[in-house]
Amino acid sequence: MSAAKLDAIFNPKSIAVVGASTKPGTVGNDLLANLVQPPYTKNGGGKPFVGEVYPINPKADEIFGKKVYKTIADVPGNVDLAVLCLNAKFILETVDQCKAKGVKGLVIISAGFKEIGAEGAELEKQLVAKVREAGIPLVGPNCLGVINPYINLNASFAAKSALKGHLGFVSQSGAFCTSVLDYAEARQIGFSKFVSFGNKADVNEIQMLEYLADDAETKAIALYLESIGNAKQFIEAASKVFWEKGKPILCIKSGRSAEGAKAVSSHTGSLAGGDAEYAAIFKQSGVQRVDTINELFNLAALYTTQPLPKGNRLAIITNAGGPGIMATDAAVAAGLKLAHLDPKTEEALKSNPLIPDAAALHNPVDVIGDAHSDRYQIAVETVMADANVDCGVIVLTPQSMTDSDNCGKILPEVIKKSGKPVVGAFMGVEQVAEGVKYLVDQGVPNYAFPEDAVQSLAAAARLVEMRAVKERSYAEYKDVDAAKAGKIIADALGSGTEKYLTQAEARPLFEAYKLPLLKSGIAKSADEAAKIVSGIGGKAVMKVMSADVKHKFDAGGVLLNIEGADGAKKGYDQIYANIAKNVPGAKIDSILIEQMAPEGEEVIVGCSRGGLGPLMMFGMGGTLAELMKDVQFRLAPMWKITAEEMVRETKVFTKMNGFRGLPKRDIAAVIDVLLRMSAMVVNHPEIAEFDINPLIVHSEGKGASVADSRIMLRKVK
């Protein structure tokens, strides 16, 4: 679907309300009222829709002074948008009527679709088929509706309209939207577009991102999501919005925990948890995830009114020492640095007659409790002009001599001239209310407490750091043999639906993708073991190959430092004895004998394929992988920079990077393995799960070695 088609929904010149009602308190009545005689809201909201509105009801003649038409076919003019709020059983025939009328967009408020079960799901399936065949974009069904304050469009049954502003808001929950509208009005936060898409049968979060990317009124986007339909498309759409269009995206995603435990056969599956897929998607998309409505609007207020900072150096101007210290502590905790003011800045403050001798001129700058607006003005002008300052917060406590009203009037212009993001923390309620109103009306966000102010600025600094990532490209491997790997997988599965591959069985697959493998051989007798160890030369490792033994080391199925023929024979017999004792009844396929890998750091690389795609994992490996849980996740396919970030965000990276004199490891080799495995799971959807644990990472420039691995294959339906 072309994003431009959504213009019929958000910028219509005419609207038909099918199911308009004469009965107050019904959806059809409230929705029509919002279009033709909406309730009063602040800042110019609540005005009638600027275009034509046609109520449709076969049993009424007039509603709210508007002529009512029996069917949409009876409407004398063109209809850009049809809003349907009638019983679900009439929807399909009404859509046919809309198509015949030449309607360009649909919003279906009505419930009674997939949310009620199988019968509703079938009805929704038929609905989607109809609108897509007709080429008419559909928002809904089972939704609150859409709002565009710039044309006084409130095609929803919300009790309030939205203030005009620059935040595009997209929600899967209609009830959530009504709360947001009320909360946003109280904070004087406005919207460019506001949509509840309910079941998102047709138009979903991906099309909305594509539309808002080019929407001139939208400076930032906020999402409330319960699910994402297509992870790859979401990442592509959000990446365009964030990196190419420069618009921040905020998201509240409900349902962080899994509803129930899922049986898994890999470390990756057990470590991923219920929310790892979404956490990975947001990181790869440039989306900032927030946990609360308050946090969402704290950031939205900043992103839609202030420039983003060029760095993370914060200046604090305050009239009280305690709140200044609170702001300092919060800033450091959030990752901001307290700016070191240039000596010339401090001298300029000191020499100004408005700044008293008792003022503290180091950051935080305390202009003390008797400060009037003129003192605040000179302090903000001087401090924010300092080249060492990237952003600022103005803390004001309402003391008896504080003229907070005048501060609110004059400071916005000072802030604007600085060209840097500066926010207020006017503390209190009634005593600072007028000053806060002046601030917010002139585009300066105010926060009730300094902690919220600096946390928002810290989020903005992180956003800028994330945006600095420019190189977003996929690695291309011309040395892999995907066709050979595909045949190996097909042969392994045969006519079955699932197959566990031991390390020995997985080896040919890894060879096809040029992973760093050690010399090895398969033994099915003690004599074969002796020959293989002698052929490898030096020390070897012996490992049991059995689908019944998940944790080989714990079961005594791994023996290290095996030397010579006699050692190999003894080791072979010992493994059989250990497994018989520790995993009774386990079927042993063979014993894998592998050369001992050179010394190095043990890490884990894995994948678990969930509903949104293959979820790659990297972290600290070895027997303590599940205990330490030092892991990061991303969805495949991955950009090169994604794999690098994934590695750098773990504690084991710090260790591998030469922590406290430890030897540096070959991190480039780790990233290469990650990207090759990412390509493998994308090319071969039959790979349901895999672990490489450990991948032993050698000294810098010496590569890495796959020391142990396993793969679970499942036939794709």
C-alpha cells in the first residue's frame, strides 16, 4: 500500500458517517458530534471539521442540524472518508456501497471481528480481502478512530479532541488513547496526527510509520503497541523515519513477559525470555522504548519543541542548592556529564552586577533564593553561550521573592537564541502555574521535578548518539555454499518434521558457511578413537554425541586433554560409563574427537526462532552461560554495525577488550561468526534453534574456534 493513500483518511475534504445515530451516548451520535459540534477544548481544539460531513441513517432525517441520507449512494457529493459505526453483520455490504461510491478511505469503529473468536476472524478476513481488492485503505476495525487537529478532524468517539502540535500518536488500544488525550491536554502537548487502529486488519504500524515519515507537521512519533506484524518491515520503516528523516520514535510495548514457558532445546531459547524479540527490534530500529505514559510525554514534550543536544554536557541553573544537587545526582545517574564551564563564563557571571557575591558560579550555577527574572535571564544567557555546554535545565523553587511568572515570560526567548535544548524544572503547583504556562506556550517543556528534566535530556543525548550510526549495511559472503547447506538440512530432516543435530552432524553445515572449525573425527569404537587421536596429534577433546544428552559436560560426556592411543581408548570407555550412570537410557550415536583449541575466552553464539523471526544471541559462554545471563539479542538479518553493538553491550566484551591487563581477544572474528550465522538462519528457515557454546576467542588476530555446538531443525509449514 502506498503511504500517500492514507491522506484520504487523515486529510479528507468530505466524510460520511455510516451509522450516525440520533440517540445521545451512542458511538454513532458521539462520533458525529465530534465532527459537527464538538465539545470545547483548550488552544483552539473542539472546532467543527473544515470539510463536508454526511450522516448516513435510513431511519433519520436530521441530526445536529445536518441532513441525513438513507445510504451512502444518496450523498450528492464525493466522499473521501467513510467512518463506519454499525453492526458488524452489515459491514461487508456497506464496504461494497463505499466502493461503488468511490470512497478513498475507511475507518471502521465497529467491533465484532477477530477479537470475538473464529467467526469474527473469518468476517475480518473477508473484510480485508474486499478493501484490498478495492484499493481502499482501512483503519480498524474495533478502533477509536482518527484525529487530525490541523483540519479539526475528530473522527473518533473520544470525549476530547487533540490539541494541535507535532507529535504523531499511533495506538493499538482505543481505551489507552482516551487516557492519553486527557493527560496530554493537561500537559499542553499537541498532536499532528492521532490514530487508534484497533485490530489493524489492513493499515498497521508499518504503514503509519511510512506515512508519518513524510508528514510535515510530525516532528516525533509515539507508539503504543501490543504486537508487531512483520519485524523486518518494521525495522526498515522505523529506520527510515529515525535515520533518514531524523524523527525520534518512542514506544510503549505492553506484554514484556511470556504468557507461559515454552519448551526449548538450546541455551539461546532459555535465555531469550518473552520480550527479547521486541527489545531487539527496537534497538535495531532506532526506537526509544519507554515504560510509562509519563516518561513518553516527558520525552515527547522535549522532542517536539527543542533542538536535540550536540553532546551530553549539562548545565544547571538554580535558585536553591538542594534541588541543584538533586539535578546533579540524577544527571550523573542518567549518563549526562556536568559541563565544565569556561573560566571566561564564570568571570562574566562574577563581573555582572545582577549576580550577587554569594552566588555559586561553578556548575550547578546557584543564583540563590532572592533571584528575580533579570538574574535568571543573565545567568541563562551567559551559561548557555558557553561552548562547553550542550544542554541545560533551569531549576526554580517558588520562594517569596521569586517572580516565576516573569521568568516564564522572558526565558523562552533567551533559550531560543541559545540554539540549545533547555528545559524548565519550575517546582511546585499553584505558585508556579502561570510561569509554567508561559514556558510551555512558548515551546519550553517544564518538568515538575529536576530528575524528570535531566532524565529527558539524557534520553535526548542517547538518541543523538544512536543517530550518529550511519553505516547500516549487510555483510555479503560469497564464500558460503547455501545450496550445499540446504541439501544437508533436507537430507537430515528427510520425511520427518524435526531433527536434532549433534556437533558432529552440524559440522558439514558449518563448513558450508566457513565457520572456524577444529580438526576432528568420529569414533564408534575405542580403536577408532585411538586412531583419530593419534592422527590429530597433541591433545584432544572427546565429546559424547547424543540427542538425549543436552548438557554434555555436566553428564560426564566431555573429557579434556586426551593424549595418545591409550588415553583415547580409556576416554572412550569412560564416557560410555559416565553417560550410563548420569543419563540412564540415553542413546549414544558416537564420540566426537576434536583437537584441543588454543587458549581463549569462552563466548556463546546462538539463535532461537520465534514468531517474529530468527533471534540471534551473543554473550558470555561456557558452563555458566545461563547463570551469568550476560547476553544480548538482535533479529537476523543484522547489519554489520548491529553485530558490533551486540558484542560491545556485553560485559564479556569489556573483558575481551583488554580489561585490567588481560589479553585482547579477536573481536573481529566473533563479529564474523555472528554475521555468518545470521546469514545462515535467514537462508535456512528450517534452523529453529542453534547454540555454539563455547566459541573460543583467541588472542587478537588469531581468530576463534567452534568448540561445541548443536542445532535443532524443524520442517517449515
